[in-house]
Amino acid sequence: MSAMSTAASTSVFGDLMNAHQTVASNTPATIAAAKFADYLEEKQSAGTLPSVAPGRSPTPEQLTKVLFGTAYDPDTKSVRLEKLAAEVQKGTAEFAGQFKQRLAAFGIDPNMPVELSTGVDGRIIVDNSHPKAAEIAKIFADDPVLAQAYRNVAAQNDQLTLMQAGAAYVKDWNAAKTDGERTALWNRYSTLMNKMTSMFSGRITFGPSTVVAESQQMLRRMGLS
């Protein structure tokens, strides 16, 4: 991902995305791994949903404080994620191009699908279904800049998914007629969003001409896309 694209994505996400930039791209691998525990803690905090009293539901303004940032438009009481989604898509495509170039440079077929994810220790995990999984994992281990670029892209895709689920809640919240309806909506959406965050692993599959983030697939399976 280019420096310009990373900066643009960060400005769109606002303070919420600071957790995803904790490990600098020029940090040596050993230090990056040590700092990743802090990164995970900040990421979890960034995705924490607001606490509300039983039988109540958070307003869009309350959810904005922990999830949407500047993406929430108070005038229309809606969440505008089009620019953010475009930036994430652009950054993901840029990384995919860099990644395929790196594979080709090491004599690995760049058109063979590769599934990547992020381990709890910050390592980039390559699914063993790829015959060159060990070689690809070594590429990331030897190149902390490339590894951090993937962490950023994966984290941004996961966070975008959570924000899109939250945007669906805001839309339904605005359409609800009673407090009871809004409480029922929050019970449903908070359960789905907490389930999402527990399942996020930064998993993305890079195919010959497509890039598929598992978190986005998750959103579709839950009927929220």
C-alpha cells in the first residue's frame, strides 16, 4: 500500500483506526512482534460497543463515539461509508498488486489463490492449501514492511465490516417507531457485531483476478450487506 493511500485511509477512519497503525512499517520484525500485543488490545478497545441499560438501545450519536467517527452525518442521521469503502478497496487492490509482484519475484505463481490471515502474535499465516505456503510465510517473515502492509489492509477490511453492520443498525433504528422496536434491533445487531469481532482474523484470499475479505463474506452471510 502506498504511503498516500495509507494516509488517506487513516484520515477517513479517524482516531478509530489509530490502533491499526501501532506497529510502524519500518519496525524490525522482532520489535513488531513484541508490540503486536498492544496493537491487539487497542484494536479490541476500538471495536468495543457502547454499554446501555437493559431495555434500552444506543442512539446513532452514541454509536458514533465508538464506531463511526466522521462517517456519521448528524444532519441526515445516516452513516456515509462510500468514501471509506472506496479507500479500503483501493488500498487492498494496491497491496494485492505488490504481493503478486513479490510472489513472481520469488518464482511463485502469482495467479494461484493464496489465503492469508493474521495470527495472535502478529505473524502472517499462509493457509497450507497452497503448495508454497512455507515459502510465502518466509517472505513475510523476512520483510516486516510487507507484513505490516498486510496487517493494515486486513485490519481496515475487518473494521469496515463492523462499521457497515453498525450503519445497518442506524438505518433500522431511524426507521423504528417505538423504543421497544429499537431495543429489539440493538439486541440483534449487538449480538451479530460481537460475534463478528470474535471471529475476525484478518483473513483475505487473493485469487487470479479477485480479492475476497472473509469479514465481508461474513457480513453477507449474516444478511447485512
